[in-house]
Amino acid sequence: MEKEELVSVIMCFYNEPIRYVSKSVESVLAQTYKNLDIIFILDNPQNKIIYNFLKKIEQENNNIVLVVNESNLGLVKSLNKALQL
């Protein structure tokens, strides 16, 4: 059997409503392709609602990494940071 390629999924969040964050995360977790490496970038460290939600998801899944920026870097710098991981 041929090994499936690892696919990295990067999701960056700032101040989106939690309902959109949860739907996005649920969509990625529901994929039938399971060889996923998921990186969440929280670009707003003050958003405790999104942080707590993403932290819980990270703790439940060993293929998820949560990165919290110390300050708002913006989308491009946040995505570049995730690509370096």
C-alpha cells in the first residue's frame, strides 16, 4: 500500500465570530483524507474565546499545532510564520 502524502493545512484567525471559526475547524477535521498536519495561527492574542476553543481542539488532536502571535502581525506574516513550521 502506498503511503499518503502529508498535507499541511494552515488556518489564520484574528477576530472572526466563533461560529465561523468552529465551522471552519469542523470542516477541516471532517475531511476523509486523514494524513493532515493542521496549523492554527491566532493573530490576536487578546481574543480569549477563539484561543480557548482552538486550545481545546489542539489538546484533543495530536496533528494540530496552535501558534499564538505575541502581537498582531497581519495575515501575510502569520502565514509565513506557519510555513516556517
